[in-house]
Amino acid sequence: MRKRVAILGSTGSIGTQALDVVAAAPERFDVVALAAGGGRPEVLAAQAIEHQVEVVAVSAATAAQDVQLALYAEAQRRGWATGDHRIPRLLAGRDAATQVARTPCDVVLNGMTGAVGLEPTLATIETGTTLALANKESLIIGGELVTGAVAPGQLVPVDSEHSALAQALRGERIEDVARLVVTASGGPFRGWTREQLADVTPEQASAHPTWDMGPVITINSATLVNKGLEVIEAHLLFGIGFDRIHVVVHPTSVVHSMVELVDGSTMVQASPPDMRLPIALGLAWPERVPGAAKACDWSAPTAWEFFPLDDSAFPAVRLARRAGEAAGTAPAVFNAVNEVCVDAFVAGDLDFLGIPATIETVLEAHLADPDVSSAPLTLATVLEVDRTARQAAAELIGTRAAAR
């Protein structure tokens, strides 16, 4: 059966690769709607016309005119008279992606980056549509708002690590799971000491050794904040306690994660680092898409290496566990502060080690105020905590910058 797909974040890394998957399997998928920020109008227009989508959305209302003009220009470039080809309906504004999430379809792929993906995630769940989730932040900050609303089997993880865990758990009883082992490449600074990390640049942090990802996730991988977020995500997806979720460094990123069972067996999911595989599985779940990505070459000599995580140089995973175990709005604080810190680091206003330091300071202040940290979890509460955490982070960063 052909599946109708809506893609949120279509011009980003996940979105463009998802469209590669669709283009390679046109007999399986139809794209009905696209949503993006609006910063790449020509790319969005080319995607929309190529896949003949019904709806296009941009969150930046100021980009609407540019996208509209780009749509007409793209249609004309392809030799179609304006009257002979349907131009997609254009939505613009803060809730445009949320409107797309409610589009009648079979699967919504949320490939947005950051906390802005929460409301589209909740909207998708509300409609009952299958949610292929690459926007881990929405699950992490939404917590029980998401897990309490989603139907069994409705949410399919697209992160390669969690897709690996979901595949390894197929046919296994959750009570037979001893622990989940989430792998980390170690990023560009694997093996570096804390002292060596003091002066790294955004350019160095953006040079990931094995994955081609968007800028925010690449920086998060360098700090290992991304791995911390994935620990919280694994807990929420699979209901496994934090004490049974472990992180190991695996530089080649061939083993995406492992499930250790109570009898000593370990289920491993392995494939070359290529996001098109978990994306295809997310779109087609529970089916597989033949040829979605290349398999490992087992005819060549291969070695798998695993190393322990250096918590001193990379404290982000420890901080994420702290936030995840506290639950409530603490994960929203962790995520919000990190997003502000990444922007500041890229802009040269914060040093690399200042990212986890700022997260820890704001997180501990949040947890020290029980009236705030223990407030009932609602969408309004999450959004307010997100706002105040960002403000606190910005003020702290400003203070640190002034003292440099």
C-alpha cells in the first residue's frame, strides 16, 4: 500500500534525506505536505514542485512571499505554464508546521530541530497518524505529555540509535532486557582531555568524523549533549530505567546500539552510517524498504572497537541523566539551555566547555526551586520553562562573556 507522507523540516538534513528515500521508492510513498523554516525558499519550492505536494508551510511569515515566488519560478523553470500546474497551498506562521502535522496522511516525519517540534508532535499524536520521530527534543521535553497521549505502535523512532534498539527489541519481551547500550561515535574530539577542549573552535566542532548531519546536531555530538538527549529518549521510548541505559564510544558508527538480554545474549543492529536506513524504516514501519541504504561489506576485514565514556571531559551525559531522573520540566531546561549555548558558541560568545557548565548551572538552579521544578506538566508549563531557561542561559552567557 502506498503511504501518504508529510515531512516537517524538509529542507534540513533529515528532510532532504527522507525525500531521497521517497524518490528511490516512488511506488511506496507519496509526499502530500512539506514544512520548513523558510530560510531556503528555492530548495523548498524545488521539493514541492518535484513531489507535487498539496501543502507547503513556513514558520517564518516573512518568508511567505519569497516561497510563493520561488514556487512559481520553479514551475516555470520546469516548463509548466502557471495555469497548467497546481501550485501548492501555502501556509505561513508560527503554527504552520502544526497545521501540516494535522494534514490527512499515513505518516508524519518530524525532522525539525529543537523544542519547536513539540507542538507538531502533539498534533500528530492527536490525529492518530503514525509519527516517525527524528525530533527527539519534542519527546524529551514533552515527556509524559507525549508518552501518555501516544497510542501503542504510533511512534516510530528515527534516530539511528533508537531505530537500532527498536529493531533489536522486535520479538523480545521487555522483561528479558538486562540493559540498553547506546553507542556514541565520540565526535571529533574523541580521546581529548578537558584541557585540550578549552580552546576548540566551532569549525573544529562541526567536523564530525562519521555522520553528515545538520549544524546543531553536529555541535551536540561534539559536546555529547546529543548522546545525553538520546539516553532520556531511550528511557521514554522503551520504559527502561536510567540505571540500565549505558553509553559506550564506538568510533566507526557501524553498530548503532545494542540490547543486552538477561541470559547474556546481546542483540546488535549494524549498518554503515547512513540516516536513509532509519528514515526509510520510520516511513514504512513495520515493513522494510529494499535498497534503502548499503549493507556492511562482510568480505572485507572488519574490527569493532568500543571504549568507555570519559565523563570528566564530556559531562553532558551525566547532566542529561540528572535531568531525566528528575523528570517533569527538568529535561526541557536541559534542552533549552543547550540550544542557547550552541548559538552562543557558534557566534563566538561562549567557549566549548561553557556549554555543559551553563547547562549545569541553570539546571541545578531549576531543581533547587521545587515550586517550579515540581509544577504539573502541561504544554503551557513546558513552554514557560523553556522560555525562562533560555533567558537564564542568555544572562549567564552574557556574564561569562563580560568576564573574559
